[in-house]
Amino acid sequence: MPEGLWLLVLTPNNQKESPMPNRTTEELNFGRLGRRHLQANFQGGDLSSDGGLMLLRRIDARTGLSRMAAKALTDRRAAGRVHHRLRDLLAQRLYGLCCGYEDLNDHDTLREDLLMQTAVGRDRPLASSPTLSRLETGATRADAWALHGVLIEHFIASFATPPEELILDVDASDIPLHGEQELKQFHAYYDHHCYLPLYVFCGQSMLACLLRPSRIDGARHAAAVLRLLVNRLRQAWPEVRIIIRGDSGFCRQPLIRWCERSGVQYVIGLARNKRLQARVGQAEEILKGDYARTGKKQRLVSEFTYAAGSWDRPRRVLTRLEYGAQGVNPRFVVTNIRDGDAMQLYDQLYCARGEAENRIKEAQLDLFGTRASCHRFAANQFRLLLAALAYTLMQRLRETALRGTELERASAATIRVRLLKIGAAIVRNTRRVRILLASHHPLRHVYAHAARAMAP
């Protein structure tokens, strides 16, 4: 359109209004910088703020995550009306979450982004927010079961050789609710209405994220979920040693007895009570005296055999006692691991459980696992699993492509800001798609390293 052309806009009454300039070619003036005029317009071409999408595309292609998820789900759409493959819908949603687009209405604009189209594998507009919404709101319990299967199968496929030992961390968290979602309940500990999802991690890999109503015991369904996971892991690796680790909220007899019957080892926190306190009272008095004499915080890790009234047998209990300025601070852990001294088991094995809490925060905050805004419970479970798949994609990118770089231990949010959100220009023709990344990006060497690490 020639520069300076004016557009005439007709009102519903077909009356002419005042002329409107063409905002695409209009020069915007921002004063001067020395002798230079500061000017801007909207003729920069096809640009994107998500230059790292190509890294997501490559890690997805290498691991096959979106393909596995699409194959596991049942496509209930009328075949004659389908314009977007199920795999493309999932890839678009996962890449969007990884790049920070948490809401579906973001895709009304994002679908026109040439770089997002290229990453998904299309050369035309992607799915709109209503299309993606129908995918989520139509989810069923069978879809949740299928995507949980994808998480565990993807985890198994990530090993080139059978592992000797696997440590499964089980924990719960909260997802605040602010609408009228199904099974919405008030939780007194968190002091708000919420869901209470159950997570299982192995290292940094998420194996399960079961959405639950909140007015339940925090350990509800944990034994059943762990039983299913252990059975599948032993099908793949019959000789693997499995250890289950959790806080005192998961010290329940059904779980502990199942572990002992099934040859699974456990290290689980034990809530303090009067009988346990009596067993360590004398040691605490000694620590108190030493603190009074030296002024330094005192610490002791020991063990003893203990049986609660509801237990069918005595079990090994580790205790960590501390005495400092705030007084006494005891911790208790029950385990069926016979080898290893108490300090090694507590400090090196049990205390490492805190890493799972960091991974939950990453999945919920960085990958938007708390966006449970659908009315249907099944749809919110599906959304939680989409966040889990996006977490898995970022985790595999970190594990596979960023090893040996300054981002190998970075969180998903840090990877997004420093590696994925790169300005890029896109030039697309019939023969080639050229992606011109920002020349002075500070982590261009990390980007190049990651791209080479994932090369076919």
C-alpha cells in the first residue's frame, strides 16, 4: 500500500467518518538521540519473541513425547471436520506452556506466529483457543490414565541401560481454587479451597500427578499409585532396587506393609508422639547441657527399634536431634533398610527428599500446573497432565541438551527467560525457513551447544 494512503471507514449507517491513517506504514517519532532522529514503524516483517522454539521442536522430535501423548489419547472429533491433528494440538499447547503462555486465549494471537507454526510442523494458522478449549473440556478419566501411562513409558525409554536403583519420592501439594469447580473443598491446613494433587518423582522425572479433592487424608491413593508404578518398573527392569521416600504424612500401615511384602525399601518420616519423645528425652537433656556450656548448636543422629500400637512388628527408627537457640527440634524416620549407619541414611538419603518439593514448585509455578480453572474435575486433571508433559519436555531439554552448560541445573523459568525467549526474524518461502536470531544474545553459545547436542 503506498505510503500516506488514507482509509475510509464506514459506520453501520454507511456514513463517512474522519479519515484514519494506515497504522502499518505510519512513522512514529520518539525525538532525537544526538543528531539522530528516533523513528519506528510496523514494517519489521515476521518477528517472534520465542526463538528457542526450535530447541523444543527438536527435543520433542528426539524423545517423541507429543507423538506418544497423541497416540495414547482417543480422538473423539468427527473425522470430516478435523483441521488440526491431535498431535499438533498437543505440541502447540506444550510449546506454549514452555514459552510462558499459560492461558488458552494467548493462542488466538500465537496461532499466527510463523515460528510457532514452524515448530509445530505447519505452514498455516494453528488451532484457536476454542479448539484447544474443546480438547481440554472434553477430557475423560480414560485420557488421564492414558497420559499417566505416557509419563512412565517416556521415563523408561529415557534409559539406555537398566538402572541399578530407583528412588521414588511421593509428596502432595495444593492447587488453589477460586471458582465453582467440581469437587471443590476447603482445606484447613492451606486455609483455602483447593485440590490436593499427589506427585511421584524419580530424581527430576515426574512419574505421576494425580488430582484429588482436598478433604481427604494426604496419603490417600498413594499406595495404589506406587504399586502400579513399581509393577511397571519391575516389568521393564526385574532386578532394579526400588526405594520409596516420603514425609510423615505418608507413614501409613497399608503402604509400609505393602513395601515389606513386595521387597520394596522405604525411608518415610514418622510423626512425633509422646512415646517417641520419651525415647529421646535423655539424649535431648545432654544436648541441652552441651549447648548451655558451649553456646553452639548441638546435633545428634541415632537410631532405635520402635513399634507403635497399631504396628504388627517393631521397625528401625532413625532420629535426628538438634538443640539450639530455639530449643529442641527432633525428627523421626522409619525405614526397612538394614545396611548403612543412621547418619548416612538420614543425611544422604532421607534429607534429599527436599529436591522433590523443588520439582513440584517448578511444575506448578513455572509450567502453570495450578491453572485449574475448568469446571469439570476431569478437565482440570487433563490440564495438570499437560503441565506435567511440558515439565517433562523441559526436563529432557535440560538433561539432554544443556548438560555441561551453565543452565544444566537451571529451573524451567530460568531456561525460558534466558534461552527460549530470544528475538528472531522469520523468512519463509517455498524452499526454506530461515530463522534469524538476535546477534548479540548473551547465551548464543549455549543455544548452539543445545542444537548440536540434539542433532539427528
